[in-house]
Amino acid sequence: MHKHPHRHKKRKPEIRRQTEPGASPGLIVTDPNARRPIIHVMAYDEDRLVEEELADLGRVNEFLDQWRVVWVDVDGLGDADAIKQMGQLFGLHRLALEDVVNPHQRAKVDEYADYLYIVTRMVAPGTHLETEQLSLFVGKNFVITFQERTGDCLDPVRERLRKKLGLIRNHGSDFLAYTIVDAVIDAYFPVLEKCGDQLDVLEDEVLSRPSAATIASLHEVKRDLLAMRRAVWPLRDAVNWLIREANPIIGNEVRVFLRDCYDHTIQIFDLLETYREITGGLTEIYLSSLSYHMNDVMRVLTIIATIFIPLTFIVGIYGMNFRTDASPWNMPELNWYLGYPLALGLMAGIAAGMLAFFWRKGWLGNRRAAAPPATTNNTPPEPRS
């Protein structure tokens, strides 16, 4: 069976709504293939911290009554009843919970009376880069995060809480929300560095040994960059909203830190645009190299055919075999003692003359271009940026 080494696996569609078109707003329907949620709780104040995996959601109220900040992390969206119960415990709006179980949302911020609903997209590197929705509910003394599956970029945040590093244990839930958003944004940088390294390798391949695998890899990088761009563009606007809009949940001190998040989103977006331009340029170089190679092949074939045209003409004439005894004008060269060597010499001379003519015209090989005339300008060259 013939194999296709460069055939790529199709991606799943990004929009996977569980409700039918026209369904009632706020209807919570989970994906039957989604994993059942695992709920972790981290509750802390300046001096204490407790970390526990919850089996009974009813115990959440105990943490809210005893601790200054409670972080409830829900990994998995496969239990609609558990998500509804979570909404009842914290007073979460059904429209926000509907967005949680339909993980195709753009990054955004929705403001409610007692909390903020923030949507971000975490980058998940793998064979094919994908983004995963991370939903945050930020209240006065709680942060709730919903993820599609286990494994995220928030382990540094958990370690800072456990080891009491930085300022996170000295502040409230708004600072925890900022730290989570900052971790999500910073996770894009290693993926971008990997894309940059891939582009360096692909640039060498395009310039030295382009192949079908090269253009396939370029297409993969371009698609990954596009996926990140779709995630970062609205995330930048969401962070800007948190900075600009006054609300009782986000304090002024935290807004100062959020400015750093906003700067990081700008840096990521600039890198994305730069890498997209590089990818487009490498694709154009690849296509140009294919065209040049094809032109080079056609030039060689044309030269060979052109050389053999007069030789074929000579051979065709001497292949007519007229009888010389019938007329002295019927190819008297057939009776010459050196007729055959002279015919071969004539054909060799014509071929050599045509090759010499082609060489002088520069149609054979790559003749060096003449060096540009020396200039008298003594202005030093501009420094490279």
C-alpha cells in the first residue's frame, strides 16, 4: 500500500456547541465525551494554607467562612449537575455557566454584580498546537477556574502559594486572578521560541534543500501561529478592560500589575506578526526556488534539443539512400572514401560550435555577474539594527 508521509491528521472543529440552534439561553449541556470533573481547593491567608481534593461540593461553604481567599479548580466539564451545583453555591449566572461548558469562547470579561467572569485561552503544545479555554470567576474572596482537562500552565502559581513566594499570599482574590492570567500569557513565550527555532531550521532547508516536507512544515508553523493569534488578539482587549474599567473586584494595586500583562500580550502579538511575515517570506522563497529549478531543467532540455536539431537534419539527409549510379547528383558523398568520418566530424563541429555560442551568451552554467563599480562615497555604512 502506498503511504503518504506528509498527509496530516485532520483537526477537530474549534466550535463544538452542545445545545441545538434556538435552544433556551442558559441551558447547560455538557459534552458526553468530556471527562468528569476533579475539584481541587486551595484556601489560604497570609500565614496559613490548606490544599484538598473535594468529593463533596457542600464543603465549599466551610472554606469560604474560614479563609480569606479560596481557589476552586475544576478539571473536567463532563458533569452538568456538578457545574449547576457550583453555580448555586457561588451565585453564578446561568449564561456564564453555559459559556463554561461550550469551550469555544473568545477571551473576554463579563461583569456581574458580585463577581467577574473572565475567559482566557491556554496554549497546549503538542503534535498540533491547540488552545484550551480557561474560565475564571473572580469574587471578593474566591476564584473559580474551569478547565476542559487536567494539565495546565498554572503549576508555578500553585508552587508560589505553597512556598509563600512573592506577594500572592499577602493579597486577595484579585491578585490571585492576575497571577493566573499572567501565567496563561507567559506560557505563550516558550511556544513562540519553539516556533522561532523551527523557522530557523526551515529557512536553512528552504535555501539549501527544499522539499515537499519543508513546505508541509511551514504550513504547520503558519497554522500554529494563526491559532495563537486568534487567542491573543481578544486576550489583549480583555486585559485592557480590566485595567481601564473601574469595578469593585479589581483593586488599583492589581491594575498596576495587569499593565505588565498587557505589555506581554503586545510583545506576543508583535512576535506573532513577525513570525507570520517570516513564514510567508519562506513560502515565497520555496515557490521561487521551485520555479528556478524548473526553469533550469527546461533550459538544459532546450539546449539538448536545439543541438540535436541540425544533427537530426544531417542524419535525415544521408538516410534517404538515393542511387548514385542513376544520377551523379544523387548524393555523391555516399561513394567517398572518407564520407562517413566527414559526416561525423561535421555533426561534431556543429554541436561544438553551438555549445560555444551558448556559452558566450551565458546560457550554460551560472556566469558571474560583473562587480559593481567602486564608489567614491566615504560615508561609513549605517550600523545594523
